[in-house]
Amino acid sequence: MIGTHVDVRDLVVEFGKRTALDGVDLQLDTGVHGLLGPNGAGKTTLMRVLATVARSTSGSVSLLDHDLSKQRDLRMVRRRLGYLPQQFGYYPRFTVREFVEYFAWLKEMTPSAVPLAVDHAIERVGLADRADDRLKKLSGGMLRRAGIAQAIVNDPDVLLLDEPTAGLDPEQRVEFRELLRTIGVDSCVLVATHLVEDVAVACTHVTVVSDGRAVFRGTPDDLVAAGEDTSDGDSPIERGYTAAIRAARKR
Ligand SMILES: Nc1ncnc2c1ncn2[C@@H]1O[C@H](COP(=O)(O)OP(=O)(O)OP(=O)(O)O)[C@@H](O)[C@H]1O
């Protein structure tokens, strides 16, 4: 039985004199959670801390009831995590299959389960016909989809996706949103994005960060309701987003 999938309390991350996160509280359960915010708001920093690749300056972070400050808990958590970084490194000579397989091993999946899980992940991102192509031959959008495949290969309980739709064509974006909705039924998916429309159609919840703080939490409908006719934006949810950011800056 899993309690709160993500539990962040008063999280502070400083880089020298710069404060990237300034006391963030965030509790997430199953569902698809959108993370919105202007450039430099702290989205990637938050994702990196949750992905266990960056450390907090203070505050507490627990994932799947494991405290990330405890070294011995990290291995357990990493097996059950999926993470697509904003910029991900890869070996250009690996095929898509080798690349996804490599992450399956890193996540310590049961060896006998790996081949099927790899094929399934590649199929879910629509790359089955390119599974034996080397990564260096893929387009930017296809590479991103290979990145999503490695993130989901272990059927993670917590899936962290940093700008996953960057470079995807409209048809792929639609399919990807469907994939998110399916995964979000049993898992906790956190998606950092600039595409407010992706949040409107694919997310069950949304958090807006600004200047290192969580300034709005609610459903996409709540964010729409926060907008006013005078707010900037071409759609109701964009107007809600700009209103939330403006209100936070006035505080
Ligand atoms: N390694 C680092 N060293 C110093 N400052 C950093 C580092 N990483 C992030 N920052 C700073 O922390 C703040 C938050 O950055 P972060 O990348 O988390 O924002 P973001 O919301 O993901 O932005 P974007 O939308 O542009 O990707 C910024 O002011 C950034 O300059």
C-alpha cells in the first residue's frame, strides 16, 4: 500500500547566493500533475531533487514513503522511478532497444522481465518500427520519445517528465497525452512544461511555481477560474496562468 507518492515540505535549494527553490510544499498522489512556471521559476530544480540527482539545501522530501535524505532508501526509490531530464545524454551508437534496455538494467529490473518490458515501452511511444535504428539516426522528436520509453520501461510508481513534448509533432502530442492519462491512473506523473494547453487537456492537477515558490495548486478548471477577462493569454487557461503569476508577484 502506497501512501502519498510525493511529499515535499519546506524545500529550499540554493546555488551559492541564488535561491532556486524557496520553501516549496507539494503533496502528490496518483494522477497527472502539471508543473507550470516561467523560465527560471525552479521547475527543473524541483524535478532533479525528486529524481534523486540533486540535493536539497533544507526541508524534507519523501517519495513512496522513503525519505530521500537516507542513503539506503535511495536505491529502493530509484527502482520505482522514471525520469526524463530536460536534456538527456545518450550513446549515439546505441539502438533504441539497447538504450531502453540499458535503463531497464540500471533500474535493476528482473532480467527475465526486461525484453518484454523494453518492447512494450518502445511500442507505447510509437517507435516500434525504429527499435533497431541507432539513436544518432533519429529526429529530435523521435529521440525525445526514446527518452520517454526509458522513463516508463519499469512501469514507475512516480514518473517525472521535464518538457516531454518539446519537439513532438501535433499527432504525437495527442498520443502522448493519452499515454500520460493511462499511466496516471495507477501512478503519480509529474510533467514540467511550458505548454499550458497540454496541462488543460492531459492533467488532473496543476501546480504553478514562480520565483522558487508554489503559488497555485488546483485542478486545470480551478486555474481557468483564476483568470480574468483582462488577463493576458489566448485561452481561458492561459489567462488563469498569467493571473496566478501576477497575483504571486504582487504579494
Ligand atoms: N547548477 C546551477 N547553478 C547555479 N544556478 C542554477 C543552477 N541550476 C539552476 N540554477 C538557477 O536556479 C533557478 C531555477 O532554475 P531552473 O532550471 O530550476 O528553472 P526552470 O523553471 O526549470 O526554468 P526553464 O523554464 O527555463 O527551464 C534559475 O535562477 C537558475 O539560474
